Amino acid sequence: MCGRYASSRSPQQLVEEFEVESVQAPVLAPDYNIAPSKSVYAVLERPEKDDRPRHRQLRSLTWGLIPPWAKDPTIGNRLINARVETVAEKPSFRRAFAARRTILPADGYYEWYATKVKNAAGRQVKQPFFIRPKDKSILAMAGLYEIWRDQSLPEDDPGGFRWTCTILTTSAEDALGQIHPRMPLMLTPAQYDEWLDPTLKDPQRLQALLTPAAPGRLEAYPVSTLVSNVRNNGAQLIDSVSLD
């Protein structure tokens, strides 16, 4: 799974990288310890409607997808990841997969490796690793988004709609699989247009986009256990540490 990541790029950098046409998101502070329920940047395209043309947007979404049929929004706490193997069939994700796909930009993500060392309570010590592109480029994670309406609020209440998202995960390549068997599905620039196209509904073409990136693009290194506490933040969390 992917349960924590870092994102420090500015809106201007994301606009340039993903050819965004409009920014409809507040400026988010760099966050080196993004956890579920936090606001995150997302790149998406809304379909053409009435006099509104289709265009690429940068938005702020809440991490943890709430399906439109959900009665209780806390379901989003359990829907932070969607497995590529089942995303087209699962009721929680299939509608979003068909029409509401997004890109979630990141510097990299964290995974925890269970060591053979045990703490005073007898539990295995877990060592966090930061995983990022070797060239330090933006990691474009494939995601889905939904718009959930809070039926308890009036229709004209601007807070009545929640935009939420989930990250697609796939099997980790051999080297990364030693740390954790799953990883976010990465998109290459050549895939951006098709992935974001809300009119693309062909199952075969969509499934073709769910191919893991070629091995060797990412690097992993150990970081401080400070990242294990979501209250900790700052660029120091992605600094490499020695395991000696």
C-alpha cells in the first residue's frame, strides 16, 4: 500500500510539468509527511458541460476516497489505495476508474521495512525508507477522484461537496519489493493525456495504462523514524540516515 508520501512542489512547478490550464486550489505548504485525510494537489480534467470547455486543472483533494453512494464519509479512511488488479470491478472504485482519473504529484513516498530487531515491548522494529525517482523528478502517481455530496447540508452550501481521491497501487518491482510488496502506479509523461481524458472509457485502453513502469527508475534509502509520527514534518524527514 501507499500510506504516506511527500509533496513540496509549488503550483507553478506543477502547472509547467503537467500543462495545467487553470489552478483551482489554494496554495498548500510543502508537506513531507502527507497522511490520509490531508489535502493534496491533484491534476485532473473535467468533461465538457454546457458552456464549460474541457480543460486541465490543478485542484486540492482530500486523500481518502468517498464513493458518491456512501452514507458515512468516514469510509474514506479505508479507501486510500485502489489495487490495479481489481479497480475496474470494485464498487468503490469502478465508476471513478471509468471517468474520474487523476494524477497525484509527489516527491516520493515512504514504506516501512520490518527488521529482525525487537523493541522493549517485543515488537519488530520497522525502518522507514523514502522511495523517489532517481533523477529527483516529480513522481506522477495514478489516482482516482470522486465528488461526494453531504445530504445533511443545504444544496447551496459550498461545503456540501467533498472532492476526495485514492492512489492506485501495483506489485512492486523486485528491488523495491524487498521493502514492501506494493507500490504506487507511476505514470510517464506519455501516459498523462490518456489517463486524464474523461472521455476515454474503452476498458482495453484503460487496462493498458495500468502497466507498472520499467524497473530501475526509483531509488530507496533509509530515513529517520521521525516520519513514523504524522505530527512530525519538514524536509529533514527525507534526509538519508545511516543504519550502522
